[in-house]
Amino acid sequence: MKPPSSHSNALVELVGVTHRYNRRETPALVNVDLTIEADSFMGVVGPSGSGKTTLLRLVAGAISPSSGIASRAPHLSIGFVPQVETVNWSFPVTALEIALMARVDRRVPWIDAETRAEAAEIFELLGIEGMQDRHIRTLSGGQQQRVFIARALLSGAQLLLLDEPTSGIDARTRHDVLHLLDKLHANGLAIMLTTHDLNSVAAHLPRLVCLNRSVIAAGEAAEVLLPEVLEATYGAPMDVLYHAGMPVVIERSPLM
Ligand code: ADP
Ligand code: MG
């Protein structure tokens, strides 16, 4: 079957995608149309339970739509960076071992010098040099996340999917993560991330999707960060101000 691609640069295309985890339940996602292009740097925002992680899993191909079509470019390599708080580190494994899971050749069960050098270069690019032999459990959330990014880069990913990459990390690390993603995007990697950080993350991304089980709006930050779109997405009244040309979302306090 030919993928229904109207976009020549599309890496992933969802057309009319609905996803139900269980047959009787209300769907987690309804009738989603979404195209991820080779030069995408896209953020998905929405309240908890709005289907952000489900959308990433559908894009990754980890789950299949209940109805509709999810198509991926042939031979597309996708790297998935999970939300670090949700990972269970009950077994001892080093940062390098995690990163090289992408490259283990079952016929040659050791790591050659060339792969080691490549890994060292990527760890340096990501600012986690010197952490290769640390147990993953002893690293901070931001560092663990970079180990997963290293794994994606070592696997030759063309599309990087990150689930809440800035949740549970401090402002400085959040800034570093965004800067790093911007650098990877400039080097040609397509990026899609979920976030509930509207002002310090979403507003800075070139393209946003507001999700609440279906796509409420998609476009540039200034086009979608509007009070009516945010209210439809979050079900709560919000105001939008402009500061230095950037939209700033303000939640209205019920005490106001
Ligand atoms: P978000 O990432 O925006 O918080 P999710 O995609 O995790 O949202 O969840 C969307 C909906 O699907 C929620 O109602 C959630 O309870 C449900 N859901 C998520 N994962 C599963 C699962 N593995 N089995 C059943 N329901 C799930
Ligand atoms: Mg989630």
C-alpha cells in the first residue's frame, strides 16, 4: 500500500487517527491529522491525560491506531526519549551500556574501538563526557535524559521523540536541554516533544500542537497561544500577554 503522502518531506503522517486502549473505553485520541516533516521542531501541549504520550507512541509505531492511518517514510529511524521519572532502573547498567544498546551486534558481543570513540564524541556533544561508566541510577534526571538522546543519536535516528524532556528538572538544566535540542535540530534532526511548560518551552518552539484528545489547534506559537485555544485545550481560563515579542501565558487564579 502506498502511504497517503501529500507532503514530499513527510517523515511521519497520521491521517484520521483514533486510538482506544481498550475496546469499551472512550478513545485516548480522536481523528488526529498530523504531519512531521524532516525539518520539524514541534511541541505538543495539553493537560495531563490529553493523549500526548499516546500521540508519541503512535508516531513511533510502538502502538497502532484503532482506526485511521499512521505512515512512516521507508527506513525511517526514530529515537524515543522516555519521561525519565517513569523509567524503572532496578537493574545495574552504565550510561555507556544504555547508549550502546542501539549498536550491539549480536554476532560480535563486545564494543569495538570505533564505536567507543563515536560514543565518546556524542557524550561530549551532549555535555555528559566522563559519565560513560557511571551507573545510570547515579545520574540526575537531566543527565539520564541525555544518555537516552545519546542512544538515539548512536542509532542514527532522523527523528527524535522526547516525552516531557523538561519536567522535573531545574530552570538552568531546562535551558541547557532546549539549547541542545536547538543545536541538534540545526544539525538536521527532526524533533517532536511533549511539554506542559507553556512559557519556558512551548512558546520558543517553531510549531505547536494543542491537544485535548483531538487536535484543538496547530501552528506557530503566536497563532495557537490564544486565550480561546488555551481554554479549549486546558478547560480553564487563561490570559496571554506579550513580553519582548513573545507570548506569555498566565493562568487566571480562582482567587483573583
Ligand atoms: P498524557 O501523556 O497527555 O498525560 P496519555 O497519552 O498518557 O496522556 O493518556 C491519555 C489517556 O489514555 C488517559 O486517559 C490515560 O489514562 C489513557 N491511557 C494511557 N496509557 C494507557 C494504557 N497503557 N492503557 C489504558 N489506558 C491508557
Ligand atoms: Mg504523558
